[in-house]
Amino acid sequence: MTVPKTAGPVLLLVAFALVQPLNAQVNPEYRWTSNRPDAQGPASLSHDRTLSSGEIQVALKYFRYQMQGQGVGTDSLTTGQVLRLFDVAPSRMLTQGVSVDLHVGVTQHLTVAASGRFATKTMDNLTGLSGASNVFLFYQMEASGLQDVEVNLLYNVYDRGPMRVHVHGGVSLPVGAIDVDAVTPLSDPTSAQLPYPLQLGSGTFDLLPGFTFNVQNEKASLGVQARGTIRLGENERGWRLGDTFEGTVWGGFYRSRWVSASMGGRYSSWGNVRGFDEGLDPNESPAHNTLSQGGWRVDLPLGFNIVVPPGRFEGHRLGLEFVVPLHQDLDGPQLRHSWSLVAGWQKSVWF
């Protein structure tokens, strides 16, 4: 998927705005330090820094993503418009759960990371009733369980003065289920395969390339991260999810030794499903149609980080980030992103 012409200028403007706290220059004698709340990236990001040799970092995050209302391109659609094309119109989808991240600093330059997620996905649906205009039958579909597990390596390629750059890459292991089914009004009395967005995994081994840049001065930090997901082959049900890309620029504003605020910009793109699942009817709903899964979006993330002061809970870090969409362009009818929230805790120990 090509990057739309508007996405690049938007992120460049955000980067320019965020770099102002750095006073347009960085003192080369200043040394980047992790002992500040703004040294940690926003709560929704992973792999934002490498660890010191012998450091072990454990993180626990709660995430909640909400999508609501149908759209195509940049336009919104009514339920009636969707039902002229499909039998069912998804109206809302909520994804929430917890993730556990483990990072281990093997050397001063190499960090090994692994992460796993448990999620619950709920989709609200509306379907028309025969002979009754503007009257809809409401029903829900739900899937919950483990999602795919990610294993990554992070390696420092530049660490001098106030700047740090590291590359990260790994593989996503297909642990999440791709055959979740349920009984719905259209499948009764037997259960039916749930649509692509409700499946918990990809069913494929996926490559996870990326890099992260950090720069810091006495007042603030600036970070840039790019990461992608490249799908390898098809899963056992004959399809694969589209490749994804995410680019994030953020600024962390150093308010005190214990608290920092952050804001930034994020561009995300995701491709349509390739192949198809024989258990899904593409005319049932947009969620069942492989051509209604792709798109791109620009988000505004806002958050803060806290480092607990000396005392009983010294060294614990807390983070909260709220993300709202600024612009989204969707391939075919599909649910529009409404908002997302990530709250996290992390703690480092040394061996």
C-alpha cells in the first residue's frame, strides 16, 4: 500500500511542532539518560528503547480500542446504506485485553523482547427485518483468547551524546485462533465462522521490521518509530491478513523528575485480506468481505508517564495514552476507528 500524499506532510508538521522544545538544537555534550519519565515512549509503543546489560524489564498493559459507525473512503455511511449492499451492518466493535512484555538486556547493545496478549473482541451487528423498514434486529458476536506472540531483537546502531538509534526486528508466532465460530441469527441452528476482524490471530508467521530514533535535552525528548508487519504465505484456511505499517512521532515534555506529558502524530496503514475463507460469505457483511479490510489513518496520541518517587514503590513506571483519529480513509465499507486507550505499568530489575 502506498503512503497517501497527505500523510507525509501531516507527520512532518507534527515533528516540527514537537522539536520546538529542543530549541532547534541539542547540546552534543548532553548525555541521553533513561532516568527520566520522558525517556520512556508513550504507553501504546513497544521496543522504544534498548536496555542496559543485565537489565530485565517487565511490562503489563491494558488496552481498549473502539470502532463505531460504518465508512468508505473518508465518508460515513448509514446503516441503511450498508444494508443495501450486505445482509448485515456491523455498528460497533470493541477490542480490550491485557498484554505482557518481557525485555532482557543481553549486552549494552542487544536486547531480547517477547510479548503476548489476551484479548476479547465484541462486534455489534444490525440486520433488517423482512417487511419492516427502519426496524433492525440487533445481535452480538464475541471472540476471546490468546493472540499471536511476538519475539524481537533490538540492537543499538548509534548511541552517542543526546541521540540513540536502534533497529528492531523479529517474528510473530501464529498462536491466536483463526477458526473461532458462534451461533448467529443468520447461522441458526448451527454455528458459523466469525468474520476476519473477530479472529484472534493471523494464522501465519509474520516478519516485524522497524527502527526507533530518540534524542533528548534538558527540557524534552523527541522520538520517531517506524515498524511494519510482513505476512508470510497463507494460513491453513486459505487467506492472509494484509501487511501493515505504523509510523509514530512523539514529544515527551519533562515536567518534573517524576512526571512527563507527551503528544505526537501517528500514521497507520493496513492492507486488504488476500485469498478467502470458504466458511465466510462475502455478501453477509463488510466484515466478511476481503475487499473491505484495508485503509489508512492519521491519529493524535496524548499521554503522560509517571516515575514513582523514592519509597516503597520506587522504580515503578506508569503510563497512560489516549488516541483519537484525525483522518481516516477506508477501502470499502468498514467500521471507523473511534478512539483507543492504553494504560501500562513496568518495572526493571538487574541481574
